[in-house]
Amino acid sequence: MHQIRQLLAIENSELAKLLKFSLYGLEATLNQARTEFPLDPGTEICDELLQEISNLLQPQPESIPENILLQISSPGELKLIHLREAFVADTELKVYLGNSSLQSQTDADLWHEIHRKLLRVPENLATAWRQKALEFAHGIGALADNLHLHQLPFSRDEIIYPGLKGAVIAPGLSLSEKALLKTGINPVAEYGNLYCLAGFVHLFLRFIDIDPDLHHALKSVFSFDIMPLQSQPEQRTQYINTLSDRWHRIQQAESNSDELFSLRAWIDIDEAIHSLVFIPPVERYSWWGNLQQESRRILKKIAQTAINLGYDVKIRQLSGLYADVCKFSKDDLQLNCGGVPGEILTCLRVYARINQEETPGRVIFRSLR
């Protein structure tokens, strides 16, 4: 690689031009092949090779005097400062995110922090802001990078947001079925709904590590408030343990033929999934909202299976005006931010009636004040 870099650095060299064009061609070919064969056993080595080619094709910076270098790299000097200012000033974002400030001290961290927050706002607003973010990045010499992505385990592949290359280097974020299979989870054909649920459990455990804004509102862990996971390590540990315990319990429930026992286990783990929250809670049609609704759709399928077998089962996701549905819930939590005053912000646990036995739901609602 050293000789390749030396040759590329020679000005007015036809050999250098030929080598550069060849590298561009190889990069394009490997990128295309990488897309067509995502599960190929050579993908990890291919990604490393593509990174090396990308580094070779990046122009080498000229030597910078130390005093100027110190000025450029001094703390707080962000290339994406105008992106940060525009994001903080957007009043529409504040409706969904509250008045929380951005904490990042580097451009890469800022890129991640902004895009994680966009996962909590309505999809149309998030899409518009992702495009704005790329325009700000282009303005300082950075380009979108859909190749170098941190992979989070899930039951499907999806680019959550792109990374950056050029003036700012930041990997993007993606869902990866390959990463889920590496955890030892069985394939879809054998696991069915549990395979999808395994994706949620492993994804949430990873997200807890990367998003410091996450809270939990799981009643069996702490029933009186919504607890931050980063600043309350004991709450974090208890939430993770409870989520893991409910995952193991549902695996055991699915291995026997008691449909009602299995349904109750599904209700419990659905509650754990929906009890991983932000303040204010995410908008229903955001990326996070759509993701959690996938879990609830599985729960409704499980309930319908029990109904088809002749059981008297009714589950209800509580929404709308809190005054209209509070008789179906218990130990609810209230906030004075997000959503519409007097309305439910998120349904943590569904109301259930199983063979005339009622189990109340649980919600977070916006206070009228």
C-alpha cells in the first residue's frame, strides 16, 4: 500500500492517473458486488478493502504548522457548527424533542446525535432534516457514506441513517440480519414470531449502549416515575435484566402448548419493549414509533390465534383522550411535555381481558396543565 500511495502522489504522472482510475473502477465493482451479495462470507474483508481503497483515493493533506493545527483542532470548533445552530433553532423539532440541547463536542458525534434525535420525530419532518443535514455536510466538503455502517442486530436489513466521508468521517447506522444471526438466533423458518422478537430484544440492548437519552417506564422495575438509563446505572441494569428474563420466559412459553400462558408472556414482553421511552415520548409515526408498533402487531396476531382457538380474548391499545380510557388503565404516568394536553402519549401496556379475567393497561399521558 505504501508504494501505491507514493505513486498516486506523483504529479503529472500518467501511471498515477491510470492507477487512480483503476482504483475507482475496483471500488465501484466491489460496491456493486457488496450490494448484490450481502451475505457473502467475504463481506467483512471486502469492507476493509473498500475502506483502504477509499483512504488511498482521499487527497493527502499538506503539512500544517503546529500553531495553526492547534487552532483548527481546538475544542468546540466544529465544521458542522451551522448544522448544529439550525437544528437547535428549529421550533418544529422542539414540539417533538422538547428543549433538550445537543451535547456533542465533535463533528462525528454531532452527526450521530442529530440523526438519533430525528428517529423520534414524524417521518416527513425527519426526511426533510436528513436532506438538510446532507446539504450542510456538502457545504464543508463531506459526502454521504452508505458503505461504512455500524450494524445493529435485527430481523431485517435497513440503513437507519448514512455516515459521512471526506471532510468529516462518521460511520452511519443500520439494522442487520447478519448481525442478529451472529448472536446465535435460529433462522426465520424455525423461529417464526420469536425470530422477530429476538430482533427487538437484541436491538434494544444495543441501543441502550449508544443513545444516552433513553429512559424506561417499566412498572415492575420502578413504578413511580420515568427513569433515565444513563444517569441511573442500577435502573439500567434492572431494566436489561427484566427484558432478558421476559425474553427467556416467552421462549419457554412457546415451547409448550398452553396458548393463554404464551399470550400472557407476549403481553409482558410487549410491555417491556414499549416501556423503553424518551422524554417526551416519540411521535407515533416516527421511526421509533413505527418500530415499536411492529411488536404490537405481533402481539395482536398472537391474540387472534387464541381467539381462533375458541378462547375469549380481547386486547386494547389505549389511545386518545386519557379521560375516555383511564378506567382501563392503572398506575399511569403523566408528563407536562409532548403531545396534546389531556391525551395519551404512549401505551406502555395493553388492556387485556382473557376468559373474563381483566388486566389493566398502563399509559403515559400529557397533563392538562
